[in-house]
Amino acid sequence: MKIHSFTLVVPDLSDEQIDAIAARCSDSGIGTCNGETYIDFDREAASVGTAIDSAIADLTALGIPVLQLRVDELQPA
């Protein structure tokens, strides 16, 4: 499997949500820039689509909606 890097933009997060993300998504990092909250992922999966789907599912399970997806560069599998 390959590591896929991408960013999900989310609404502002509470301290409890940040802790829950850290516990559930050890392959992520949370940041803010210009008032925007984002989560960077380096997720191992068979495809970029599978990686993104699983990250969104993890956040959804925590009650965190995804506002936007950002992928710097898609490379062939």
C-alpha cells in the first residue's frame, strides 16, 4: 500500500474534538491558517480515493463535517 497525502478543511474544533481526532487518526495533523481549520493526512491505503473516504468516515463518526478537500498532487497508482 501507498501513503496518500491530502488536507480536509473543517469547521472550528473544540478541545474535545481535537483530542478525539488525535486518538482516532494518528496519521493526521491539525492546524489553522487565516481563520481556517484544516487536518493534514498521510494515510496508507490502496488508492487515494480509499484513503480520503476512510478519513472522511473517521471525521464523520466523530461528528465533524468536512467542508473541503485539498490534494496537492494526484499521482497514478
